[in-house]
Amino acid sequence: MRKTGIIITIVLVVLCGGLGWTVYQMYDLGRELLGAGVTRDQFDAQQEGTAEAAVRAALPDPLTDISDKDLYRNDPGRQGMPAGASCVYYTIKPIEADGPDLWRLCFVDGKLAEKSAITIPQ
């Protein structure tokens, strides 16, 4: 009987730990999505040709858990991304039900080369 109690306790601890980790990850993702929100006015204020440092200083930290490879699996043109660009992504604030999913800012040689609203391919 004692072994059964120990096994049940271990199983409950593992399940609760897994559930706690999952909840934390969801919370952390939500916090990042809200923190990386950029309004239309903030987006429009960024002018192509501006130094990357100045653009980044004017905006919150971009999303970190998103990569071009994940976004553009079946799109070799990467929705018109400039050649040789490194891009960062922001959520659109406020979130709109129908419309683009993210703001994309692409930098080439340390300057803002392209900015666009993109939809994540399904």
C-alpha cells in the first residue's frame, strides 16, 4: 500500500509540474506578444533609410520566438523581403480580427530598407 501511495505522489508531482510549466510558457508568450505591440502611428513614423539603431530605440523589443524560416516555409520570396535583409517582427496593436498579423521591418546595411504589414501563411 505504501508503494502505491509513493507512485501516486510521484505521478501527481510530475503532472502538476508539467501543467505548471505549460501555463508559464503560455503566460510568457502572451507577455511577449503584448510587449512587442506597435501601433499604426508608431509603424508609420519609421521612415525607410533611417538608421537601425534609431528605429529600434523608437520601438519596443521585437518578437524573439519567430523566425523567417517558420513564417515563410512555402514562400521562397518571403513576401517580398529585400535580398540580404535581416527583419524583425512586431505584433499589431490593437489586435485586429481581420487584417495583417504582424508588422515587419527589414534592415540592410544598418538602415531601414523596407517596412510592411504581413499575413502569416497558413
